[in-house]
Amino acid sequence: MSKLLHDKLHCGRYLLPMQGEGFRPLVMGGLNVTPDSFSDGGAHATLDLALSRAEQMIADGVDIIDIGGESTRPGSASVSAAQEMDRVMPVLYVLRDCGKPLSVDTRRPDVMREAIAAGADMINDIEGFREPASLAAVSDGECALCIMHMQGEPRTMQADPQYRDVVAEVGDFLAVRAQAAHEAGIAAQRLCIDPGFGFGKTLDHNLALLAQLAALQDRLQLPVLAGLSRKTMIGKLTGKPVEQRMAGSVAAALVAVKNGARIVRVHDVAETVDALKVWAAAA
Ligand code: 9MG
């Protein structure tokens, strides 16, 4: 397994082993608080549903809960910061003391600030903290940063993604953003990187990145977080619609871990946790 710059990810109130003593690959459960994720029963029903999903994830063995108020699926439109905060903040307040690290998936500096003030342990930015004010929003304090690569933006990113060398270019981007974080005074111990599967990438791009995860991690010496769960690439490989992609997603999570990923972002927490237990005992 590739050697990292740091043994533990500093993640707000938590220190998460990334190699050596106490390390095992971690499972991040995505908790989307968006109208397309829940039946439209109003704000209260949405909050209740989000909380019961979070409780189920905890019972299933989740390690990190990633709360998001903006859909990042290909083709989705952006929402205002106010709308995003209305969705995310109540969930964050209620889950604050659930005993698991809480990540907030946002690309807006205003949401980052509010989330950190409310106790978020990690900020997961699909734009890799490119927005000029975003690094300033997260620089103070202890929260972890997930720096993700995306070509384009969710509404149009899958139209015609192009790379000369996808692994090199994604690595270059992540290296530049990690350096920007360093210059903003953010310790490397607070960083993890993510190639952004499906974010402006064809199936071939995704497969090349998956095969080269260890090389990416070796190059930056920062822990890799990989999110493959239920994505179009799983649909293309299996021929299955989104609601039947669980087995393919679990297989993809195992490949990512085998190739060095320290954290996998998933929908099917219980199944992924079981698969990783078997993998850890048998590998
Ligand atoms: C929010 N979100 C959806 N997919 C994701 C992925 O692959 N990585 C990260 N970091 N976030 C994601």
C-alpha cells in the first residue's frame, strides 16, 4: 500500500488513521438533503427522513457522514447558498453529537463557514476549493478538506470531457490545489484528494483513474477518497439502472481500496462495510 505524508487525517474533532496502526479503509455515507433525494413532503418531512437515513447509516457501520444540499449529478442545476444552508444546517445541528465525523459537501464559501461554525469536521468540495474565497473560509480551525477534481460543472460536465492524459492532468490539478491549501496555511494532515469519478469523465477516463489510484496517491502522498457508488460508469459496465447498481458499486469500492483508496464514498453502507470486513480478513 502506498506511503502517505501523514498517518492520520485531522478531521475536526477526530483523528482518522490513514495507514499503520489502527488503519482500515473508511466508509463515507452520502446523505443528500435535496428534493430529488426525498419525496416532496416539505422541510420537516425531509429533515425527518434525512435523520432516519443517518441513523441507519450509523447502525450499518458508517465512518463519516457526508451531508449535501445541492445535487451534483450530471445535468443538475445549482442552488442558491441560502437554499443550500436551509437544507444542510438543520441536519448538521441535529447530527452534531451523533459520534461520527460530519462532512459537508459544498462548493460555496458561505456554506463552508456556517457549516464549520456549526461543527462540521470535513468540507468536501467538488470544485477542489477553486473558488477564491473557499480556502480562506476553511483555513482556520481543524476541519479536513476533501479536494476533488471536476472538469466543467455538473450541468454540462458529461457533454464531451476531453483529456490528453487524464491521470497526469487530474494529478496536476490536485497538486496545484494542495499547494494552494499549503499557501493558505492549511496543514497537509487536513487534506485528502479525490479524482472525482464521473465528474467530467468518460468510462475510459474513470477506468484509467481507478487503475492508477495508487500512482496518484504516491505522487501527492495524500490519502485518496474515491466515490464510485451507483455512478453511470457502474451502469455502463453492468448494463443496470441506478437502483440496481449496488453489487457493481461494492465491487468498485473494493477495487478502489485494493488500489490504495483510504476512504470510499458510498450509498450502500451496510453492504460495503461487510465487503471490506471480508476483504480485510482475507487479503
Ligand atoms: C458529493 N459527491 C458525489 N460524488 C462524489 C465523489 O465521487 N467524491 C466526492 N468527494 N464527493 C462526491
